[in-house]
Amino acid sequence: MTEMNQAILLRRRPVGAPNADDFEFVETAMPQPGEGQVLVRARFLSLDPYMRGRMSDAKSYSAPVALGAVMEGQTVGEVVASRAAGFAAGDTVLGGYGWQRYSVVAPERLRHIAPGEVPLSQNLGLLGMPGLTAWVGLQDIGMPKKGETMVVSAASGAVGQVVGQLGRIIGCKVIGIAGGAAKCAFVENELGFDRCLDHRGDLNQQLDEACPEGIDVYWENVGGAVQAAVWPRLRDFGRMVMCGMVAQYNEAPGADAKGAPPGPNLGPVVRKRLRVQGFIVSDTGWGRYPQFRAEMLGHIASGRMRAREDIVQGLENAPAAFMGMLNGANFGKLVVAID
Ligand SMILES: NC(=O)c1ccc[n+]([C@@H]2O[C@H](COP(=O)([O-])OP(=O)(O)OC[C@H]3O[C@@H](n4cnc5c(N)ncnc54)[C@H](OP(=O)(O)O)[C@@H]3O)[C@@H](O)[C@H]2O)c1
């Protein structure tokens, strides 16, 4: 019997929070590579908050997923068959080929991965796009210095874990923010942050205690109420790294222009000479991937960098896991094991 492909398609554009009817699980014939193409079998799929943006057709830095198309996402797996130079059956590869088991991919969308350096799934988190995001954003925008105070929201998540550990390696005082006692205990005890504050409690009071002198670098992953509590505490010449605002991704685009509650008053950005800058990891990140990977492997080997993953079994469970992530249900880098 021929093996079938499995895929998750975007069926509808969600309004507000996505639900199960926005996705469709399908089984189709296994694709075959044409001349110059590679057939890849995905072992793990990365689920990331940016995918909520791809489900919407609002204007953005990247095109939306078309209705009826396979959901976009990065996977790690192996080459099954190749009709492209530089790739052979059995090669381990990282690339963006979507929420599906088998895909036919152009070679420029694939990157060879040395198998066995880390558990395969970690190539999607610690050594993947989220880890690269942390490394690039700190280098280019956060620019933390030894002795400075850094605050990281969504601290137990894929990006936040790496940001805070890099901050500790540099010699910063690192304060995480996460949802709930278990996540906070993990961030302090396993990742070695100086403290982790629970945003479900009184965040202002916890920040008063943890950062009485103010904050030099705020790594923004969340937005909303967390942002409102943290950013006014930035010191003169502080840096706010605008990585993402996952707490607001289900809001309608342009909601702020249509009578939603006003955002924070950013007037003090001027008085304090703050640097508030957004970035997209793909702007410059992948060109620096070899340097990032080498540095991170060094940190892993020295025991100063670790990662927690939240591995969900089965492609058919990807939509529920993705929807949960937008509410903080994941604990660590969210990955789907496809087999
Ligand atoms: N700029 C870029 O190039 C780039 C690249 C990658 C990622 N990002 C952004 O980085 C951020 C983190 O991504 P990630 O992959 O590391 O995700 P993640 O942290 O692994 O998962 C999302 C986490 O966000 C927190 N969260 C969700 N809703 C929240 C709410 N209403 N209030 C407070 N916290 C909430 C939850 O953690 P708690 O339970 O701890 O609150 C949840 O576990 C996202 O905003 C993402 O879009 C940006």
C-alpha cells in the first residue's frame, strides 16, 4: 500500500481566537519530487505565535496562507528522495515546508543539519528560529551589558528561555515574567534566572520588589497588561526589544483605530531617551545562523544553556496545541512529533 501524506489546511480566516473549524486535516497521495526538487519527511513541526498572523489577510511583513493551502511552519526531518544537487536520501534537514508529513521542497528552502548534535526537535527551538530570534534581538537591539537589569516576558517560552539565559551568561540581573507558579519555579530553578514574577499576581508590586532601581532592557514577548506594567520602569537610555505581543494577536487588526482601549502613553520614550525597536528574525538572522549555532552549541556544552520543550504527539493535534499556545497552555517550546 502506498503511504499517504497528511496535512493541515487553513479552512477559514479566524475572527478573534482561532477554533477547530478554521483548520482541516486531510490525507492525500504522497507527493513525488520533480527535477531540481527534494522530497522531505518531517519528523517534528514547530508551532509558533507568528502563525496566527499568517491566518489573517491583514497587511503584514509576510503574505498570508491562502485559504485551502497547507498551514505554514518550520519542520525538521529527513530527505526521502532527491532530484536536486547537494541533497541525498537520508540527509537531515531543517526548513519551512508546513504542517504536513511529506513535502516537495525547493533546495534553497532547506538547510543541512548535523544529526546528533542535539535532540532532533531542538533544531526547531533552542537552535531554531526562536533561539536565533533571541540571539539576534539581543545583539542588535537589547545590547545588554554586565550588571544591567533585564526583564523578559513569556520567560518559560521558546524565545524567552534563550533570551534570559543569554542575559545570565553576559552577567545581567535577569527577571522573568511567566504565567503560574510551575513556570516561574522552572525559570528560576532550571534556567537560573535571578527571579521570575507571575503575571497572574500583582505584577506591579512584584516589579517594585524585584527591580527597585528600574530596568535597562525589556524583552517584549507579550504586550497588553504585562507591557503596561513593565515599560514605565525603563531607566534612562533603556532598550525595549519589541519581539512580539502574543497577548494581542487575536485582536482584530486596526482595533486600536476603532475604539479599543488606548495603548500605553509612550511619551517618556523621549524624556528617557529610550530605544524601542521592533525586528523580524528573518531580516538578517538566517544569514548569521552558522555563527549563532556554533555559539549556542558552546553554551550547551558548557551547561549554561538548556531548553524545555512541550512535545505534542500527532499532526492531527497541532491545531488544538496551537490554539492553546495563544492562551499560555504550552510549557516550553511547542513542537509536534509527527510520527
Ligand atoms: N520578531 C520576531 O522575529 C519573532 C520571532 C519569534 C517569535 N516572536 C514572538 O516572540 C514571542 C514569544 O514567542 P515564543 O515562540 O517564544 O512563544 P512561547 O513563549 O513559547 O508561547 C507563548 C507564551 O506567551 C504567553 N502568553 C500568551 N498569552 C498571554 C497573555 N494573554 N498574557 C501573558 N502572556 C501570554 C504564554 O506564557 P505565560 O503562560 O508564561 O504567560 C505562552 O506560553 C511571541 O510574541 C512571538 O510572536 C517574534
